[in-house]
Amino acid sequence: MKQEVAAALIVESQKILLGLRAPTRTSYPNVWDVFGGHIEAGEEPHQTLVRELQEELGITPRKWTFLETIVASIPEERGVQPYQLYLHLYLVTAWVGTPINQQIHEHASIQWFTLAQAVQLDLAHPTYPQIFAKYLTPTTLRSP
């Protein structure tokens, strides 16, 4: 089985916005994660990105760049069948609105972190520290 997701590294002033996944989530409970969601039928990944950030955080991205697609084999867990995850990752550096946690059933909290803080967290994916380090550099980022 294959699942496709669009997700955002939301960055401002060299800090990244992450969400602590709710303890009731089937996949990856109680870990820090980027924001995004499943691509619906007929949607392009960038359309999913915009929709999910509006739903989850109440913001509309205005400047984003596609970074990479992370492919991961997800094992069976809590009765959920194993699948291939395709995570289409975008760097979001400008948006309209102020991020607020609009879906507390998905994220217990949201918070801004420096790179040094973020890589010390219990993260949803083992490649996140390397990805954060790659894209949270002054030469890569521009403040909105």
C-alpha cells in the first residue's frame, strides 16, 4: 500500500514550527512533527500543502519551495497494515495569518524551535535532524 503526504518546514527567523502529535494518534503519537497531511484524490501536493496549513494552523502559505520527497517503509503498528510513505516536503517561508493550533485532536501543542533545540526532540522521522540542519541555515532561509 502507498500513502502520499505533503508537509511543510515552516520557518521564520531561523526557527522551525513543529507540532507535538496528540497521544491518541494511531501513527507516531507523542512525537514532534512537521505540519501537513494526506493528498486527496485529484489534488497536487502543493494544493494539499495549502489546504492542510489552512486547516491545521489557520495560515495560507504565500512562499514555498519544494525540497524533496522522503520515501519510508512503515511497518505494521497498532493493527495498521504496513505501507510505503511518500512525504513531499516543502520549505514555507512566507504566509498570511498567525499560526495557531486549530486541530488539538491532531497536535497536543505547537512551538517554535531553533535548530539546536529541534534536533534534540523526540521526532516523528529519523531523517528530520539531517533535513532540519540542511534547510535551517542562514544561506537557505529568508525571513517572511
